[in-house]
Amino acid sequence: MRIVIIQDSVSAKECIDAIAANVEQTVIGKPQQVMLTIAAMLAGGHVLFEDIPGVGKTTLVRSLANALQLPFQRIQFTPDLLPSDIIGVTIYDEVQHDFSFRQGPVFTTVLLADEINRATPRAQAALLEAMAERRVTVDGTTHQLSPDFFVLATQNPTDYEGTYPLPEAQIDRFLFRLSLGYPDERAERKLLAGTDPAAHINDVPPVIDAADLQNLKNMATYVHISDALIDYAWHLIDATRQDPRVRLGISPRGGMALVSAAKAYALCMGRDYCLPDDFQTVIGPTFHHRLVLNQTTVGEDPVPEIIQDILRQTSVPTV
């Protein structure tokens, strides 16, 4: 159901806030991660949630899907999953005496790839073309997916048993890498005192339909970004290539992802123009999974520190 007529950034924010409020009925204490997930959707990107089991990754994804009046499918990735289980298979129809293509669950709008790194690299690669070009090719025939095709994938840390690390080419297809982490004390006390919010996922009412989503995505495309902010973005990108701790810095595609994410986040904040704050908010989720570090770089997870150093050393323009 449509709650507002989306005409400007103010009404867009009302709609986005309504989506976030519905999701937060079941995902308690994670407003920033919810808003970033919505921003990724408006930017036309995909999101990878990496965290330990039990912190609400799947709950967030399912709640967001319910808040969108859009087709939804879920794939549980397991070691025996085959590419045909994802994209579909060509079978012989004995009635028609001809071969026909039976679509797999990838033919949807919102796809939950649950525990994606428990499948083999061959199965993981089945999503590459779908995520990059929103189409799949089977037996030489190309099949188009929804233009709003949106992957929300969850994965457990790679040091857990039974996991396969995602290849760099597939990781780069994700606009954001997000981590939920443990809830704060207030949120966890609320969880302990009440019923499991995940039990009410199906009660999350839809807020927008496909037409509304397309309208929001178009508005995000036209968010204004000044020349000074383009320079700021380039200096942030170039700094990753010059840092001695980094072996491979941000690619041009990663740079474009940073800009599109900042524009979408600005719209989520109710503006039709970008500020430096938008880049500073989305740079972590955009850069973290794209930086390839030198083997001599030490630390449990030195990437956040590297990104913060880059932010401190890069002059902020006055907008």
C-alpha cells in the first residue's frame, strides 16, 4: 500500500522512514544498519551481511522484504547446492516434445542468499551474472531478471567451519558489507524481556510497491553532487591506492559505488544534494570488502583503522 505520493526529497524521506520503522519492529537497536540497507537498495546495489550467527542478519533481510510489496525468494546455501538450483534448468517436456526452461529462485526481485559462503565456489559463481547484469544465461539463452533485482546475502566469518571464502570478483559485486554486531544493553534487555521479534516477521506490513521503488531510485540518481565533493571522493579513492598497507586499492567501479551510495544515503536523509557527511558514512561499508591488504599488514581487522586514517588525512571541502 502506498502511504505517500513521492514527489520530492521530503516525501521520499517520509516513505523511507516508514520502511525503516516497519523493519525496526523486528530488528531492535540497529537503525543505522537498516538505513544503510535501504540506501543500498535505492542505489541499485547488493548487500553482504557478515557476522556471527544469531545477531539478526536473516531477520533484517526478511523484514525488509516484507516491507516491500515485491516478489521475494530465499535460497539456503549448502555445500551440495548446484548452480541449477539457483538459476534454473532446461528440461525435456514429454507433452510438448520440446525442451523448456524451468526458472530457479533467482527469478525474483528481492533474493535472500542465506549463508552464501557455505556453498562451493561453483554455486556462488552462479550469482555473478545475475548481480552484475541482472540476467542469467542457460544453455546459450539469456533470460532477463527484474530491473530491481536486489541480493541480500548473509555469511558467517570465514574462520568458521564449513565455509568457503567468496572470491574477490563476487565480493566486489556487493555495494555494501555490513555487520550487525551484538545489540547494546538497552536493546538486548528488551529482547530478553519480550517475545522473539522474529516471530512477528510476517506481520510487517508492506509500505511501497515496484512503482514507488523505481521512483525512489530515480530520485537517488538525480541527487546533486558538487565538483568539490567529486574531488573529495577522488582523493579518498586515491588514498587507498597510495597507502603502503594496501596492496590493491579501490577500483573505478568501487569509486562509482561510493558516489552512488552517498547520493542514495543523502536521499534517505531527506536531501536532494550530497554533503561530506554522506561520504563519511558510506565509505566504511563501501570500501571495507574491496581493499586487499599487504601480507605484512597486521591486526585482527586493520581495515577500519586504515579507512579512518584516510578520512583524517583527507581535507574536507566546504559545501
